[in-house]
Amino acid sequence: MTEQQLESRQRIDTINPNDTPFAIRMRRLRTVSRNALDELLKSRTATIGAIMMIMLLVTCILTPVLATHPPTKPNYRVRLQPASADHYFGTDKFGRDIYSRVLWGGQRIVLISIAAVVLGLALGIPLGVFAGFFGGRFDSISMRCVDGLIAFPGLLLYLLIITVAREWKLEGFWNDSILVFALGLNTMPEIARLTRGTSMVEAKKEYVEAAHVVGEGSLHIALREILPNIVSPLIVNATVRLGYIILIIAALSFLGLGTPPPTPDWGSDLNVAREHMESNPMIAVYPGLAICYSVLAFNLFGDGLRDILDPRIQER
């Protein structure tokens, strides 16, 4: 970076005493965003993962525009057709357009994964922060509950919750909501333990003692002082967790425990393609590649963020 660029950056970061509080916050936000982008571009892994992830999210948003056929409408006249100008990825055994099903299935699975991770963060972060900061009996009781959830096999938890949903004959939005609840509940224990461990480390630092001396309340210290300083490992964990949850959703749908057909889903499409693997192997290739691409995008981005945010790795 040249001296002129350094001087221009210093001028931008200088706070004008006449600025309003909103202008100061926006200036700080621009500075933080610029620094984050600079660090992101230094990591090749994070950059590649970010590009792949952005392409995936943009494709999910533009699915209604990019899809060429209704994803659930069968057409037995064109069943098991190879790729063509009318059907980019061909058709399955019901004559449904595979290209459109991959797009709509991706939109659905990414939304469910994001919602599940957000739910896990919403449940795990407050529990972990309070347990690590306050300690005592609340820490013991809450962590024993978390240990019980960790000891319970995740797959059995999914099966239990989804079986109950099937007994209630939930479909569409409510079936996906139950799936989000099951995945978020299983994600919460790991996030809670990670938050608790980092909170216990931060609670012993000098800035927390200074906040106590000033007279700040315990709730204020936990949420306004400690929580902002433990965000980095939580972001990395949540990003990698997205790829893991995509695999779980695809596996449940492959076993027939996800959203019932004919809803587009990568896992259920792989299950349907098993019958024609020898005669039409490409039917299984497209949803399989979509799963691999999505998981790889989130894993690369998460690994890159870990390299950027972990000071122990930066010192090497």
C-alpha cells in the first residue's frame, strides 16, 4: 500500500467533531467493512469460498427467474430424456425437468439450513454467555442439559421429531418448520458449549473487571462487553455448520424422512435416481454435484474465516 493510500485512509478514519452520532457509526461501519474485505482478499481459501457462496445465494434468489419448468409437474411423454435445449439437465422417470428441480430444491435446502443455524445461534448464544459469565448453579444445570442433548444421537432426535410431525400429518411450511426446529435444536448444544468456553475466558480479562468497577450491571457486561468479543469463533462455526446441515437434510430426504414428494429436494431426487443409475446415470449426477458444491462453498468460506480470525494461526 502506497503512502498516498495510507494518508487517504487516515483522513477517512478521522472522526470529525461536528459529525452526528449516526455519521460516526456509519464511518466506523465503513472502516470495519473495508478492513474485513482486505483481510478476506488476503486468504485465497476464503475468497474462493465467498465467490462460490455468493453464486449459490444469488442462484437461490433468482430461482423463479432461472427455472424453465414447473418443478413438480410430471410429463410422462418426455420421461428419462437426456439433456437438451428444452430440458438442460434432462428429465426424471416422471418427466419432471431436473434443472428446475435442482434450482428449487437448492432454494429450499439453503433456506432451511440458514433458518436452522439462526435458531441454533438464538438458543445457544444466550445460554452459553450467561452460563460462562454467571457460573454457579445456573452453569451446572444448563450444561448438564446440554450434555444430555449432546449424548442423545442426532439422527434419533431427527427421526423422533419428524415421526411426530408425520403423525400430525404436517405438510408444506409446517413440515419444513418442524425440520428447522429439529436441526436447530441439535445445533444448539455445540454452540452453547463454544460460547460458554469463550465467555469464561473473556470474563477474566481486564476490561470486564473495569466494567465492574465502573458499576455496569451484569446483564450489560454479558451482552454489551463479552458477547461482541466472542463473535468470531461463532461466525466460523455457523458457516461450517451450514454445509453440515445441508448434508443432513439431503440424507434425511434420501431416506424418505424429509419433505414428502413431489416437493423438489436434492436428497429425494437422488433416491429416485437410484433405479436408473445404470441406464441414465446423469439423473443422479446433477443433484449430487449441487450438494457437493454447496457443502464445499460453506466449508471453504468457513475455513478461510478461521484462518483470518484466529490470531494463533496469524502468528505462525
